Amino acid sequence: SQDELRLPYIECGGKENVKHITLYPRTRKAFLMFLLASIIVAVTYCNIDHLYAQPQVEGKEESSNNAVPTTIAVPAAVATSSDSDHMSRVSSRMDKLEAMLEDFKSEMATPKLPASDADVVKFEDSPVGTMSDLEISALNSSIEELRFCSRRNIVCQRHEPERITAKSANAAPPLDVCKTLWFSGFHEGRNSACKKDGQGYADYYSAAFLSVMANAGDSIQPVLMLGRYGMENENSTELSKVGKWAQEKGAIVVHSPRLSFQEDVNKGLLYKHLSAPQLQGPFMRLDIPNFVREHKLFDKPGICKEHVLYTDPDVLFLNKVDRADMQALKNRLPIAGKAMVSYGREYGMHPHIGNTGVMMIDVEKFENERRLMFDFARNRTVYPDHDQQLLNFYFDREAFRDKRDQLPIHYNWKPYWTLEPTTIEEVKIVHFHGPKPSKGLEEIANCDIPGVAKLPKPYQHIAYHGICCNGGEVAKLVLDAFERWKAPSADVCEADSVEHNGRAINTATATAAASAKAAAS
């Protein structure tokens, strides 16, 4: 009518409703424009045809058995992605779900009595016929997950198969019979303090260290770098609890009171008002040549010369990494070549060099280049925020691109990536890049779509990729491994670590940020 508009519609959950809108003459046009926009948005994002038409799947007939809840209705069209592989994957998952449901209906319609008591416990003989309400609910959740993924139009990434020895197959040097130094570390300020949910850097490092001992103990010698810039004990070499723990288990522990280029960082990032951990921690790996030289690490017995491996503390050595693997990585940085460092992919699986969370470094070449790197960063209009930005800006220039190399994908694997064509047994190092344990990884593992929506915006898309393209499979596996390897917090956490406003702060180092700010000024 002229005074009221009655609009019947279907909500995204399937509930029918009617919208009553009073139309005033002065605002009638605005209301109509709003309604038109709303309808367009609903058709675009709700995929109404797919959700509520519920056509029968090709080649299948709908069962009349009412024993199965009616919410288990499998739409024929569930994917709008332009990616054919993704559509095939979604269709395959839907077919499997529907097959399980059809089997369950058949079992419910014609139940079989067990021939004996022994037959009752043979779950593998009839896995669907023994489905509980919880399992039916899980299948419904899987269907809703697929509907969500089709609406989001997630394009699943793949990578080309690669063989890490191919580049150096023509002239492979003899196998090293020594251990490669593995550098990892963090600033000992509040960002590394242990938290109740186990997401502090000391917790992450303990899991990484024990995974190295389990899977690379014969080929790798751990070196733990601990930064103390801006702390009250900045110049002390007394071991903290995590330092003692690591040393007792065989690690070499080195302390860094400040970066060799700390003044450059302080001046360049003064405008950001960063804390001491942020001013030192992310750049500490660039001082690895200094640590090697000052502590004479290459002179220690049984240690391989020339190359070192660096990883962030939030990694796991998921499978065996032996001396042949280390040699293959070193072969990518030949003595006669220009490449001095190799590192891997950022978020995407396509070949690109961007993430420094795992690096193989030719120490001598890298040390000779550092002065040029620091001059480059110092002369930029805006100083790089962290080491990764500095290295990428430096090497992305045309004349410098041959000074770095692509790290094989299996050595910096992300929990939200699709395994195909890789198998989990081929993954050497997994990196908690972005979502981490107790910080988004559980949401991926549990396919918790509402939970992902609460994560920081930069994490959401990659988390949806892990759910829609991988079903949370890798996230589940690495979470289990993390819990298996992580040391008890009491072994690596200071006694005065406390939980404060949702963040763990070590009371002995609470003045680090203020000290750093004063030093920067």
C-alpha cells in the first residue's frame, strides 16, 4: 500500500518472516533503495537457491525414512568457486557425507541383530549403523561448513611437486659428518613470558627444541639466543629458567644485551613507540654472524662450518631431518654462487620468497653483506619494521635477487595449507605462522567458523582456507604434536611470571618498555 510495505522473506537460517515497513512520503525513496540493496546483498551472500531449494543429488533418490533428522539435506550445488579443483574437492566431501547418511538410513530401516555378543563391538563392520546423536550432529556441522565455504568462494591453493636436491644434483659435495648449528631465540621481556594457555615464546621454544632432539638430534646443534635489551639485567649473563633448561638438555645459550645496529633501529622506529622486545627481538637473527664469531661456534668440535639454520621459536620439526637433508639445503647456496640465504613462502603456496621464519644462511657471505643491508635500511625514508621487511626490501631489487634462494616448501609449512600433493610425512618443519596454539589454531583444527570470526582480521582468511580446503587436518596433527613436545611450563617459566589483564608479564622485567623508550630518546 502507499503507507506500508510488507516484504515476505527467508532468513539465512531458513526461517520464514515478514518485514513490515512504514513508508513516509519524504523517506519512501530511501526505504525502497535500502530494501533493494538488502535484497541484492541477500541473494549474493546467502546463496538462497543453493540453501533452500534442496534439489536431489544426481543419481540419488531421497529416502522416505524419517528416522534421520530432516536437517541432513544435501544440496546438489554447494560450490560457486571458480576453482575447479576446489569444486571437485567439495563435491567429493559432500558425496562421502551423503553416502554415510544413506547407509545410516538403510541401517535404521533394516537393523541387523548381532549373531553373538562379540559382533556388537565390531564397530568396523557397520560404522554408520552405530552412529550416535553426536555423530549425526557432527555430520550436520560438516554440511554447514561446506555451505559456508561455498558462500565464501574460497579458492584452495596447491603447489607444484618439488625435489629439494634437484638444483644441486649435478655437483653434490660429499655428505657432512658434522652437526649444523640451529639458531632460534627471543627477547626475554614480557612477550616471552609463559601464559596460562601455553602461548608464550618459552613454551613455543620448548616444543621446538624437543622436536629437534626427537627428529634431528644427530644432524643439528641447538643455539638459543636470548635478548635482554632494555631489561634491568641487560648486561648479565646469568641464565634464566628457560636458558638453564635448554643448556641442561644440550643447547648452547648466548645472550644479546643489544643489537650491533641497535641505534639504527631505535632511531628508525622511534615514531612507532615500540617496546624493548619489539626493538630487538625481530632483528636478532641478523646478528647471527656476530654470535658465531664472538663465541667461536664454528671452532667447536663436530660443528659444520660455513652454514647455519635459523628458525623462529614457533616451529616444530615434524619429521626426520637428517644430515642428507641439511646437505641438500646447503647445496642451494654453493660457494661459487652469489646466493647467501634461502627462505620460504609467506601466506600463499605459489613460489615466492617472503617469510624469514626459517632460513639457511651462508654465514661468511651474509656477514660481508650486512653493512650494505644496514646502510640501505638507514637511508630509506621509512625504516623497516622487522628483519623480514628489511631483507625483502633489500633483495627484491633487480640487482640483488640472485643473492637469495627459494627454500623448499616442506621446510616452512603452514598449518592452514592444503597437503595435496604433499603428504604429512614429507613435511619437515611446520611454522605456526599467524594462528598459533591457543591463538587461532584450535579454531582451524575444530572447523570452528564462528570462532574464526573472532580472530584478528589478518588471520581470518587463512584460517578459513585451513578449514575449507584442509578440513583442519594439518592443524589437528600439529596441535597434537605441540602438546606432546611442549615442556611443562614450570620447567621453563620464571616463578614470578603472572597473568595480568589477559597477558603474562614477568615482574622482574616489567620496566623493559620504559627503559627502551628512554634509551631510544
